[in-house]
Amino acid sequence: MLLTHGADVILAGGKYHTPLQAAAYFYPSTLGDIAEAGADINAVGGELDTAIHAAAFRYSVDGVKLLLSRGADGRIIAGK
């Protein structure tokens, strides 16, 4: 819904850093739409560092697979 109203998927800051990272943690079913809208798959920041870290933290195998298929770098080290 937010995407249809022009939400900024690149906006960064706060606890989950980007909308993609927040989605990976709370709503993994929305990851494809947010990635398609131009989100930075490998953005680093916030409490969980990257979207793939957030998905893995929540044991979202489908989320991790989707992010990897969209080019997420699983080799990014937390805090780097």
C-alpha cells in the first residue's frame, strides 16, 4: 500500500535503517515488491545491518532466498 502512494524505498535511518530491512524482519512477503521498487538490496545500517541479516535473524528461508536471487551479498559482515 505504501508503495502505491510513493513511499521512498531508499530512505534510511532508525532502528531498521531501510524499508527493505524492516520488511525482511516484519513482513518478508513484501520483499519482492520493495526490491522491485528500487531498494538497495545491500544497504548496511540499523540494528540488523542488512536485509539478509534481518531475514536470517527471523529464520525466513524464503526471505533469504528471495534476497539472494535479487543480488543480496551474503558475505557482508555485520558492522562493516
